[in-house]
Amino acid sequence: MPFQAVTVGLYIDGKQYFARTNQQDLIVLAGDSRTETYFYVGLIGSLTDVAGTRYDNTRLDGGKVQVSVTFDTQTGVVSSTRIALAGRF
């Protein structure tokens, strides 16, 4: 399983925050005989700072995160990564 407990980390105004995600979808695409791309889509949970303070009802709560990783299936070398965040509307 390529993705197991995805946590998003953010820096906002010089402070570090984290949010766990709940997997909504996982898609695996073969680019050719040597590459695969994994697309993870998850819902963002509440933000927590490094001291453990939880921040509910932010614009990111319930938003989406998309992570994609492309790698060589023979060597395991990652050739591309991408992350995108979208707040809830």
C-alpha cells in the first residue's frame, strides 16, 4: 500500500500546523512499462499545531488534498511528486 496515514504539514505566518487526512480515493495509472503514478485523494481534518492545540472550523477542515507520486517500477526511483490543497466551499 503506497499511502498509509497521510498527514499534511503547513507553515502559516511562521507557525507549523498539521492535519490528518481520510482517504477518499486511490488511483494507480501505468504510464508505460516502467512507470506508475499513484493519485491519492483525501479529506483534510482539523489543524493541530506542534503544541497539540486543535483548531476546528478552519477553511481547510473538510477540504481536499491530492497527492501524486510517479516512480520507476523497476528501480523504485521517484521521478515526480505533486501536492494540491483545496479548502471547503
